[in-house]
Amino acid sequence: MNRQSGEFDLSLAQKIGLIVSIIGFICLAVMDEFYGRIGILKEQAPLFDQVYLLRSFIIMLLTGLFIRSVIGNEKPELCLEDKRSKSYLTISIFVVSLLSITSSVIFYVNPPLFSLLSQEDNIIEWSSAIFLILSSGIILMTYLNYDKKNRMSSFVLLSLATILFIIAIEEISWFQRIIDIRTPKSFSGNIQKELNLHNFATNYVENAYYFGVFVFFIVFPFFNIIYKKAIHRSQLSIFIAPPYFILLGAYFCVFNYDMWNILLTQISFYGSILALIALQYFCQSNRDKFRVRLTLVIVFTIQLLFLSHGEHLVRSWEITEYKELLIPLCFFFYSIELFRSIKKKP
């Protein structure tokens, strides 16, 4: 990037790196679908034979090439906290990390309890829905307090609030079990026979959701660190999460077991790990460096735990219920941050 003008101006090496990494990902996706044993979105126990270990290594290299090409010769000076956000940053990182560690310990010590908590209408599912509803409400309050003359930003605020609310209601099947509504015959194609839409195409919806939030909480903030001057020329830059959300987002990227073989899952995992590694070099204070390094150790350990002991899961997919709790929790902290940062114009 050209520091003087603040415009995107990638070198030839950067452009080649980005093109090679994207083509590499596309080739891997094609091989998974037509030549591999896993299929592009197939959920199953992780494969660790030589072929798939090599595949995982290639995904890591391609992800690293993509990130290195984005960075180029830049070395931004990063401060995760300021006087206004210091305590809020500390609280949000503490809560997300504590929940992640606690969930992992429960899984390791008592798999049946881990399974019980993640069942329908239990604490994990309802907490996910509540955090999403709260996030939607806070963003709606931000919209009501925002200058409506800025139509694009107002539209994004209202859209975000609506999308989060719909995801929350989908999570609890539009209150079907609470008010005892029978599933209509038209929903017979629903995998769980429930009154929701996402279970008509669960694999596609789940992967789009998980990868989408990876982009939202890790890719966008990372790009904003590297190309801050150029990105901040857009009025939509106010919606990019602050850099410390890369630390928060890394936690939901490591709750993987039955979806580990999926290309998008490994891109998200390696992307979050490599983004954290880059972040520690950008951070100026020792306190920030410590936060990043501690997060790296925790998230890597959590992912290793699930991959090495995942056969003890009562239901192989129940780990995604915890991922779907961490994501709404990140949105909850994001909505508060958005409310704090966007002030009504006179």
C-alpha cells in the first residue's frame, strides 16, 4: 500500500501471492469434491493419514501466503487498548477466554455433562439465542440514536439488527417448543423436523455462517490494521470490529472436531492462528504482546484437545453448539462497542 496516498497499491509479489493462494484454495476444493474421501462439506471424524496431513500442511502454507501477501512490507504500530476501551477490552477478553477454557475443561473431565449442556432447550442453546437478541437490541438502539441522514450506515445498522434477530429466532425454532407448535407438513424436508429454515440445508448454512463470522471478526479487522488509512475513507469503516476482536474471534475458530476436514474450517483455524502471530509483531506494548501470546497458547491447546480427544464426544457435532455460543457472545461485545463508538451527530 502507498503510505503517502493511503491507496491500495500492491506490489507485483503481493499480487502473485494472493492469486497463487486463491487458486490453491480453489484447486483443493475441487479435489475434495471430486477426488478426495471427504467431499467439500462432509462432516466426519478428522483424518490424520499422510495424505490429509499433507493437505492440512498445504492449507496452512496457502493461508500463510495469503496473509503474508496482504501484509507486504507494512509493519503497522498497533495498540489494542486506549484509555476509553482499556477496561472493556480486558473484560471482553477475560469473559470469552474463561468461557472457552471452562467448556474445554468440562469436555475433558466430563463428556456426558458437556453433551447435556449442549442439548436442545438447555443453557448453551438458550444463551446463544439470548446473546443474539441482546446484540440485535443494542444495535437497534444504536440505529435509533444515529443520524438518519447517513442512509448507508443507517441501512447497515438496521440490517445487522434484523439479521442477528432472525438468527436468534432460528436458533430456538421460532419458539416452536415453548408454545407447542406442531411442525407443518411443508417442513417435512427439515433435517430436524423443526420450524426453522436453516435445517433445510444445514451444511451449507453452517459453513456460510462460521466462515462469514471468521471474515467479520478476524479478516476485516486484520485488513483494517494493514490498510487503515485507505479503508477509513469509507463511511462503512465504522462497522469494522476493533483489532482486539481478532483475539475474541480466534476462540470460536478452534471449537472443531467433526468439521475439521472441511477446507473452510481449516482456513479459519490457520487464519486465526497466523493472524495472531502477525499481531504480536504489530503490538507496541508488552501488555498487548502478552495478551496475544497467551491467546495463541490457549486457542492452540483447545483445538489440539478437541482433535485428540474428540472420540469421547457423545454426539460428534455437539461441539458446534459451543461454537454457536461463542459467536453470539462476540456479537454481544461488538454491539456494545458499536454503541459506544457511534455517537449521534448534531
